[in-house]
Amino acid sequence: MGFFDDLETRSTDERAAAQLKAAQEQINRARASVNARNLDGPDLKSLDDLAAYPVLRKSDLVKWQSENPPFGGMAVQNIAHVFQSPGPIYEPGGISHDWWRMGRFLHACGIGKDDIVQNCFSYHLTPAGMIFESGARAVGASVLPAGIGQTELQARAAHDVGVTAYAGTPDYLKVILDKADAMGLALNIKRAAVGGGALFPSLRQEYADRGIQCLQSYATADLGNIAYESSAIEGMIVDEGVIVEIVTPGTGTPVAMGEVGEVVVTSLNPDYPLIRFATGDLSAFMEGQSPCGRTNIRIKGWMGRADQTTKIKGMFVRPEQVADFVAKHDEVSRARVIASRKGEMDTMTVQIETDAPNEQKFMDGYLITIKETLKLSGKIEIVSKGSLPNDGLVIEDQRTYD
């Protein structure tokens, strides 16, 4: 089917120049809003300058929206719908062409004007149903707006209407297929565009054995499509309408290529400018380009949650506190807090990556800073640089309660 548009095959320089211009326009647009509290930073000379801006977190949106409902005084325009997510957080939605940019993913799935998509994402309060419907509209496909539940009716409709593609969570398609088998109904579903849950290799293979190609996207209610799989199934290609950074959890500091960190996204949608919005998800960039020919950078997909806040000895320890500890010691490259138990008592060990000599003055300094930043006392374990696992964890809870 080729590519969705020419943006997918731009050179790295072309893409960077266009994104730099769009990002600066987004910052200017957002600064003109009632709420510009998260936009202290320089004019952008390169995309690297984005790292000088504060990270915007969901907790910020909840606070701002409670003070100035529904969107916290942010620069929002051309809005047709208002959605609600847990928090609560209210998200705007538009009806202009492919407002959430999901058409690019559906095209990569091979879905087009000859397809009928059974959309099993919810249409109620949350935007998932509308996100995928707008994508289907962008590629010219028809939609059966099925939503969630009533599986017997869903199987019957898929058969009667001649559905050829599925959109929904990875596991619900199997429920429909199994129900259709039990009812003796032959279905013609050949493609599946999934999200909102884990697509396990065994489940993808089960669909493949049924003749269904199943690909997944990574999207959120606030940002729309962030990254998506192509038929190459080698990582997830970052969408052309966002700028993605991978940062150390609890900070806004980008990690090195290939290291696991928190996904932070700047949206280039002029109707809802979100600058450095933290998703709370962990991932990592991949080297090279996709074999499918799309040239944008790839991520490894969802690798866990970045919010590792853990209660130890009755006190919450947060990733940003660990980052604060590292920032206070130039010779420390990384740190990791280990929560464990000894008998019936919580214990805390702080693993510290450093090449500093094992001298008492350093140990004493670390103990003092741990007490200041983490508000707890704990053991220190010095490890060599590069020896901590590349899993994005800065707080690891090893406690069991069996």
C-alpha cells in the first residue's frame, strides 16, 4: 500500500528542521494562553533545547483543571468533544481531519477504503473510540461502532456486515473470534489494529494462524498516536506529529541512545499544545531505521511504568528524590534504591554508580545526602559505572508479603 504520506520518508535533517519550527510555534501558542506556568525555557535553536523546559505531568493538569475547568486555561481551540479520563482529567477532541493522527497507523496495518472496521474501543467519556474512528475515516474505511461488550451481538454483526478489520484491545478480538466459532459463524477479519494493552507474542501468533495480521500502536488520550508498528514488526515508529524524548524517571534529562527511561512527548497539534508531556511509561530508542522504509526514529514499545514511588519505612520515596541525590554528587552517574525486608522490618539500600575512590569522605557525604534527599537512612553499595541494569528502574521493590 505504500506510505501514508511523504512525511514518513523524510531525511533526518528535513524532519528535524520541520519539527524545530513546529515546536517553537507550539511554545509561542501555549505562552499566549491563560496558563503558561510550564513554559520557562529558551527559544529553540535545536530540538535539544527542549530539554531546558520543565516536564509537564498529569498531576499538573489535574491541579490546573481544578482551578480553571475544564482545560486548565491552556491554549485549546477547534474543539468538538470533551472527554474524561481517571484523575479526573479532561481532554479535548476535534473533528478536523485525523485529529489524533491514527490514520497513519491504520494505513500501516493495510487498512483502507475497501475495509469495514469493527471498532471495539469505548465511545463513552474516554476518547479511544473516536481516536480510532477518525483514523478509519482518514484511510477511507467504513466503521462498525461496536464499543465494548455484548459479544454475541458483536460476532453476529461482524458476520452479517462482513467486517474485514478489527480495532480494540489485543485480547478482545479473541473473545469475538471464539464466540463466532461457538455460534458457527464464519468471519472475514484479516487485519487488527490494537492498543490499550499488552500484545503477547503467543496471542499475535494465534491471530496469524487464523490469517489475521495484528499490529499495535502506542497512543494516549492526551496526545493521540505516539508510535506504531508496521509490517516489519521491529519496534514502534514514532509518529510524525510528535517529538519524543526518553528521560531519566523523575527528571527531564534525556538518557543516552538505547537506555530505558520515561517517554516524554511534545505534541505538534496546534489545537492542543502539550510541551514535554510525561506519559509515565518506560521505553527506549532503537538504533537505525525500520526495514519497512519509514525513516523516523523507533522506540522499543511499552516497557513498564516510570512512576516507581515506593513507601519504605512508612515514607514515600520518589524517582525525583533519587535524581536529586545524583545531582548533588558530580562523581555519581546513576543511583538505584532497593527496598527489601529483614525480618519484619523494611530496609533500604542505595546502589551508587561511581568511579570515585572508596574513601570514607565520599561514603560520609553519600550518607548525609541520602538522609537529606530521601528523608531516610539506608545502606550504601558502591558499584562500577555501567553495571546497574538498563531497565529504567531507579527504585526497585524486592519485598514480598507471602
